[in-house]
Amino acid sequence: MLNPDLKGINLSGFAVKMSARGHEILADEPKDLGGTDLGAKPSELLLSSLAGCKLITMRMYAERKGWEIGETTIELRYIERGDPTIVEKKIRFTGDLDEDQTKRLIDISGRCPVAKMLKNSIVYEIV
């Protein structure tokens, strides 16, 4: 859970400090949008979380299968076209994988917990 904690921090503009399990995370907006650019935009953090989850899920799967995926990179880009949300995805592996293994890993990337969370509309419950 992320909890804004601004005590002792002199943040200006739209900058916010959050924490997750003791790890500090900064979010902000670029200067041209009135922010101070101290951190990534919230939308960039969301895509980073999604990319990280996909990478971890693929590594875990490959490890269980004994596949050497090598260095893996993922690039996600939000396309502003309205509804539904479109995110372009490019995944590259440097390991020695055949076409079926590559396709399987890309499929598995879509099953990560963050992708599942975002797949359908999110319903918020105020507690």
C-alpha cells in the first residue's frame, strides 16, 4: 500500500513522496505541466510497475522451465486514443530461445498480477 508521507519534506508543485514497504517513491509532473520534475509522472510509474511485473513473471516462468532468456527488455508506451486504453508493448530477449518459447513468454507476460489487475475496469471501494 502506498501512503503519502510529506513530513519533513519540502515538496513543491505537484511532487509527492510515497512509501511501499519502506521504499520511498517520488511522483511529480514535468515543469511544463506545473510540476518540479522531481519524479516520474504517475502514468509513467504505472507503466513501470506493469513492465516490472511482466519482466518478473517471465523470468520466474523461464526459470521454472530451465530456459535461458538472457537480458530481457520491455518497452511500454501509452497511446492516447480514447477508450479502450491502448499500450504498445515491445519485448526483447537476448537468450537462446526458439519462436515457440518467445511466444509463450510474451503470452505469460500478460498474466502477471498487475496486468490482471488492469485488464478490466477497476472498481474502487471507499473504506
